[in-house]
Amino acid sequence: MGATRTPRGKWIEEGLRALVAGGPEAVRIEVLAQALGVSKGGFYGYFRNRDALLTEMLDTWEYEVTESVIEQVESGGGDARGRLERLFTLVAAAEGPVRGTTADLAIREWARRDAAVAERLRRVDNRRMDYLRSLFSSFCPDEDEVEVRCLIAVSVRIGNHLHAADNGKHSRAEVMALIRQRLLE
């Protein structure tokens, strides 16, 4: 009976964890193998080199935070407000090395120093905005208002994890519910 191989997805997830913890420089084959409790030889069964892993990490992240999320939202059917509710719920609950906000923030930081990553991030953000536009515009006829709602939705998703101030007499969850309510009016 042969040894069980560490699945490709585990290498990608561990790579994203390392990216979150220390940036792209922290994504090292030996370190990932150690974290996974395996030898680094298994890595080369899936990836040609470290750059191939970095590319697949970005590919996985891009798919998971755009197309996969959109597919999940759309599969539930309903009107645009219902799909936005589902989207907000899905995104708020997103955790883990791929869909969690920490990966998004780490990739944004990486994009500040790498033009190819910046282009990838721009593509992801544009896809997110296009999808939001398609939903908001179905019940909001004012194009300017649609743009405002889209930017608020994306900014709250990203910025909520960076914001440290208290929310007055409200909890953060209450304020987030109020934002949701306003966006869906």
C-alpha cells in the first residue's frame, strides 16, 4: 500500500496561509511541507516550482472569491434583493485561507509591489463590481446611486476588518445590519 499524497488544494491553502502570515516571501516550499507534515518531494508532483504555486494560489483565490461566490448566489434564485442578501450573508461568513478577508488583504498588499498581482486584483475587483451593478441596477434606476451602493458594499467588505473604532451605542453586527438594510432600500 503506497503513501497517501497530500492533495494539491492543501498545498494551495497552506501557501495562502503563509501569504497571509508573511507576504509572498513567506511562501516557501520547505516551510509549507513542514506545516503540512510532509516532505517537500510531494510538492513537485503538482507544481513545477514556487512560481507555479504562486500562480495557482492566485488562480484559486480569484475563482473562489468571484465565480464560485456568484454561482452560489445565483443557484438560490430569487430577485436581485434576495440574491444581494444571499451574497452579503455568504461573504460575511467567509472564512479560511481562500475566501477569508485576510487572504484578500494579503493579496492587496502583495499587489502594491507586484504589477501582475495588481492586474489580477483589478480584474477581481472589476468582476465583483460588475456583478453588484447587475444586481443593484435591477431595482435602483439611478446609475450614480448604483455606483455608490457598489462601492459602499465592496468597501465595507474590505474595510470592516481594518476599522477599530467603536460604533457608539450599536454593536458592529448591528451597524452591519443597518448598512445592509440601507443598501437594499
